[in-house]
Amino acid sequence: MAVRPGLWPALLGIVLAAWLRGSGAQQSATVANPVPGANPDLLPHFLVEPEDVYIVKNKPVLLVCKAVPATQIFFKCNGEWVRQVDHVIERSTDGSSGLPAMEVRINVSRQQVEKVFGLEEYWCQCVAWSSSGTTKSQKAYIRIAYLRKNFEQEPLAKEVSLEQGIVLPCRPPEGIPPAQVEWLRNEDLVDPALDPNVYITREHSLVVRQARLADTANYTCVAKNIVARRRSASAAVIVYVNGGWSTWTEWSVCSASCGRGWQKRSRSCTNPAPLNGGAFCEGQNVQKTACATLCPVDGSWSPWSKWSACGLDCTHWRSRECSDPAPRNGGEECQGADLDTRNCTSDLCVHTASGPEDVALYVGLIAVAVCLVLLLLVLILVYCRKKEGLDSDVADSSILTSGFQPVSIKPSKADNPHLLTIQPDLSTTTTTYQGSLCPRQDGPSPKFQLTNGHLLSPLGGGRHTLHHSSPTSEAEDFVSRISTQNYFRSLPRGTSNMAYGTFNFLGGRLMIPNTGISLLIPPDAIPRGKIYEIYLTLHKPEDVRLPLAGCQTLLSPIVSCGPPGVLLTRPVILAMDHCGEPSPDSWSLRLKKQSCEGSWEDVLHLGEEAPSHLYYCQLEASACYVFTEQLGRFALVGEALSVAAAKRLKLLLFAPVACTSLEYNIRVYCLHDTHDALKEVVQLEKQLGGQLIQEPRVLHFKDSYHNLRLSIHDVPSSLWKSKLLVSYQEIPFYHIWNGTQQHLHCTFTLERVSPSTSDLACKVWVWQVEGDGQSFNINFNITKDTRFAELLALESEGGVPALVGPSAFKIPFLIRQKIITSLDPPCSRGADWRTLAQKLHLDSHLSFFASKPSPTAMILNLWEARHFPNGNLSQLAAAVAGLGQPDAGLFTVSEAEC
């Protein structure tokens, strides 16, 4: 039917009115609205309908629609007609029916979708007209695709026994379209179709039905959609095997061949042998039992019988029997003849008598034999006496090479000698210590030979330094000697985190500068006549495998002092920082020590110490002081008892000193609040060319399983542009809580609008979800402002890493001895070491001090460890003098005594 051109607007208006009347019942499916009386076969039908699409990043999407027969075709999005200029329309003729066909295309941008974001979903629909009516296509929904960075739940490390089930949970980041999840085992794809022992649940958890040794690996959850691909933190799964006993061997032969003895049988823990930290077999590997064996009795002759009468052959005989006792139980028969026959001396018998010549010959032979025996005895006696004379003349060569080497310390004269300032005059002997160490499993190491140490000659009134930690040839030689021993292969190569020195009975002190780590060696801790070369080392957590179970977390640095196995007669004191907020109701604190085999053991449970224990700990707000008579590798570990348990985190903000590009990075570090962690970051930032831009702050991070969030706000948009695509960044809870990951930080990247922009003002927020938080107000000039740079200037603690002899202590030696002699004996008036402990607020350790030979010495040692090098001697002197001792000359030392 032909329609005049002038009637098209009227016809189009009628069609639009009809479409609007039916618009209230829009559906996703195709909807036809015929004109009354028109041929329904000529209604438009769609050859191509628009489909759901996702916008990836900023790329627009294309929607296509084609209908036949069609005279007009347009798109309508979210109830509004798309402008005609945004349509690309192609007209054609359908080849099969010959009817007119129309195809239309439009582009939808991210900005169009974001205008209605959060209100409703963005959709578009195609509407086609013909002379018989209109037809609407299905709705096509346009969504912005994204995938968050942080997993809602990451897999955790597990240790499981053989054939036990494993479940590794994984909740992928939020995303549109929803992320697909796959698992990697040591970077290889886990395919349940190839391995029936594993499957992936609907919640994306990886399940291993029965753990095998081959399942020991690092597992990673991978989430991906059309936008991005995210990886979770790897979870180490260790499948361990508990040891099992083999069958018993046969009983051994009895240990005694005669009488009562014992026999044994054995079994080994090899069925199976423990693997990957599995438990060793319980019970005995050897069994013993008593046994008895009948003793063999050798035969013995009975007495000879009387001689018989002389026979016709001029002989007579006598006999004996093997019956005194008779042989039994395998005993030997009697040796010799049981019958003895001789010639008779009767005159009736004819015999040849011996003449006088034969008797003289026999007597002469006997006399010669006796003389030879006497001569031999005389020679033996002379030889023995000469040998004794030679032995008495042999001197021990060690007497010629050993001796005393006096060490003299003379005090500097002063008009008014102050209390506790007199230096002692002491002497010592020299010898060499050779300590045996436990061998490592990676190879034999029978002995650790220490070289002859220097015998130090302290200078009057000065500090005595051994082995600066600067990279000298001596330091390199010491580290190379130590590193050759199997036990010390895990020690760091270098001297920045190590201090060492040679010490005798005078004691001394080792310090690792700027870490809060020191080792106090009190006087007489090393036996007199011994010289030890002792080291102190700070380890990085990633270099030492410290297994943590449950809610345990590392609270202190991992520190080694050694060599292990040396003989100490007094406890030394190891000082190190910790980041826990000590509370008996929130924490269970344990001191761990690594054995020679490499396993870690709990050697002390703080709060449950026994006075006679080998280890003891004085815990303070930010440091702990460990008394130990055995050197080794130590760490303080805490186990949270409630969600109130908190660790102190130090928050540091760094930025580049010089900014040569438009980009400017602000790095926010979240560290343990310890000196060693601060030192590591300061050294790292010096290498990166960074500077501190805000004063450090402390955040209390609780055991609440909530992550740490960081965000930046109020960035002036006219000067700066933030390149962060999300509203905040997150550090997972377990990355912070386990305490073994160093240098945790997030980076905020800003971009200057102009190279001349130098002023920056913004806010950085750091907070734990449902927990503590801190806010930093940044306002400074990035090219000129350096006012916070001096806050982290590393200071030298005590000047040198090793101090030997009296210079290592604040209290002069002779005055220390007088205090010990005066306060150790109990006093009925209370003027003894117990009152001193109360004055120094150490009365909670009275039972420990009382278990030692000199309680006063333990108190003074702890005071030295806590207050070096800035301790106030006047306060200590006042505390000691206030005890009311009757000896007025207790704290004065004459020059002659020095």
C-alpha cells in the first residue's frame, strides 16, 4: 500500500501514541503492537536483537538491532529515546521476502551508565515500525565490569597428617561479572577432572579428600573475569607423617655365657619414619629382659690312689678319676692321664741305677737355671727404676706456656671522688676455650675451635673497644670463620646486624646499634682462666623458619647469641624489644629457643617461671630482659587469649626527597613498634631516596581478624589527581598478625597537574576495621620541606658494639663488690637485698633472686641491662644508701684500694 509523503508524520504520531499506550507493560522479550485492521504478518520482527554487554574500563560498547519489514527503527535507553544523531542506520531489502529491512547501531559509553549507577540498572531496547504497527525488542542490560583487588577470604597455611582431609577456603573479590575461581598448586593448575582426590565447592573452597605427601605445596586461589585476574596470598600446606614403630627384632643372645645376664630386642621408628615435622614414635625402642644360662663345669681329677704292689715287670701304678667334679653342662674333660706307672725299687727287680756323675750333672743344670732367673729379675728391677726416674723429670709443656698476664687499671685522680666512680685494679689469666657444639643435620661438625682471644689491658678511665662493626678485615675474618661452621650457616653475611667481642671473667657487653638488642655478660659469668669469643646476631624473619600455630604471633626480633655450648657460671642478660601490649588476661607469652637440630622449643612460659629454671624474663612495656645460662637463638612469641590482645604498630609516611616527574608516591609503612624494624625501613628508604613527611604514630592492632585499611582524602583536584581506582587499600589481617613479613606498606600515587606544583595538602587515614585508627594531616612543600627528616636520625647506642671489662658497666667494680657483700646476708631490720629490690620495683622477682648464690648481684646486673648507657647512678646510690646499713664506709673506696 502506497502512502503519500505528507501522511508520514501523522502516521508516525499514531504509531508513537500506540507504543506509548503499551509502554507500561515493557518486558525483556519482544513485544508487538499491531495497528487495528492492519495485516499482522507485516509487523516488524527482529533478525538481530541487542544483548547484555559489559563495559570494560573506559571502552564503549556497541548495540546492534535489525528488523524486517521496517520503515523506522530507533533505540530507547532507560525510558528515554536515544538522539537520532547517535544512531547509525542502514537500509536494505531482505533477500528472502523482498521486504524492507533496517539495521541500527549505537554506542553506549561508561559515562552514560555511571549517570544512573546506584539507582537502577542501565538498559536499552530497540523499537521498529512498519505500516502494520510496532515491535519492541528484548531489553539489553549494560553493566560496568570490575573486579576488586582484595579477596574477601584468603586460604591459610595448614599442617595436616597423612590421609587427613584438607579444606582451603577462598572467597574471591567482589566483581561484575562474578569472578571465576581456579586453584594453583606450586603454580600448576589444579584440575579436579584429572585428580579425583580434589574438588572445588560452590563456595570456591579447594577440598583434598585424603592428604598425600605429594599434596605438600603452596596453594594459590586465582579469581578472574573479563576485567582482571587476581591472586591470593599463597598458603603453604605441609602434609606430615607421624612416625610408626617397626616390628621387634629377635631377642639377642644372653649377655652372660654363664649365670644371670640380660638379652634385648629393638625396633625403629621407620614404619613409617616421621616426615615434615611429624611426631616421633612414643615408647621405648629397646626392651631388655633377664636371662639365665647353666654354667659349664670343667672336670677335675680326684686324688691319686695308693701305689700298687710291684709287679713282675718291676713296675707299680696308681690311678685317679675325673670326678672331682665331673664335667657337666658342656664343661671340658680333665687334661692328663688317669694312670701313672713307674719302676719299682725292689731288689728283686733288675734296673740300672744312676751314678754319681748323673747326679752332679742334674745339680749343675739346676744351679745355672736359678742364676739366670735371678739375673733376669735384677735387670727388670733396674729398668723399672730408671723409667720412674725419667717420668719424674718430664714437665708438662703447658706449664711453660701458660701464666698470668696482669691487667692494671689505675683511676684518674680527682680532688673530690664522687660516689660510685672508683675504678678497680684487677688481674686475670689467659687460656683458650674450645666448646663443643651440637652438629647440624646437614653435615658433621664435631668441634667449634675458638682462636686464642686477646687479653685486654683496659686503660684508666676510658672505654675499651673490641672489634668495631665497621667492615674491616678483622670483622670479615670473624664472619668468615663463623660461617664455615655448619651451625652458623644461617647467620647473616656481614656485620651490620652483628656484634662480637672477646671476653674473660671481667665480663662486658655486646650491642647491635639502633636495634635495642644487647647482651650483658656480668662479672664472673665466664669462669676465671677462660676467654670466650662471643657474638650477638639479629636475624630477618624470612631467613629463619619459626613455626607459629593457632593465634600465635611473633612479638620480638629473632636474636642469636653464642657460640652455644659454652660454660657459664652466672646468667647473662639478653635485652630485646617487643611490640605486644602486655596484659595477663589477653596474652600467653612464651620464650622460644631453637635447638641444635633446628626445631623450636618453648623454654619459658612467662608468668609460670620456676625460680630454679634455666631461663627467666623481666617483661616491661616495650622490652624484655632474658636471664639465661645457655646461649642460643631466641624469640618472644605471644598467643592471643581474647580479641583484646593487641600489637603496637608504628606508622611511617615516606615520600621522595626529589620529585623529577609529575607522579609523586606516598608510602605508608605499618611496622612492629621495635627499634630493629624501624632501622630496617630507615635504611631501605635511604636507598630509595625517601624522606619522612609526618611524625610517626602508634596504632594498636587487635586480634579481631579484621584487615587494616588505608585511604587518602581531601586531595586538591585543581593541583593534584589521585591515581587510586578504589576508595581504600587493605593489608590482610594475617599478613600483619603473624609478624614474619617485613616492610608491609601501601603506596598512594598522586599526579601533579603542572610541574610547578609543589604544595601538597591532604589527609591519610589508617585504621583497623572496627578497631583503632590514626589520621595524618599532610601539609608541606615537596621541594623544600624537610622538618621531619631529623626525627629518624639513627643514633649510636653506647658508641661501639662491644665493651669489655669495667668500662661496660656503670657501677665501679669494687663498689659493686662491697654492695654485694653487704646486702647478700639476711638482715632482721630489712636492710638487705630484698629492700633494694622493692626500691627498684623488682619485688615481683624475689623468688628468682633468692634462688641464686648472690641475689644482690642479679639485681645489679638487671639494673645495668636496663639503664645502660643513660642510667642515673645518683638514684641508685640514693636507693642503696637509704637502706640504713651501719657500715658508713660502704660506698667509699680509698685510692690505695684502687
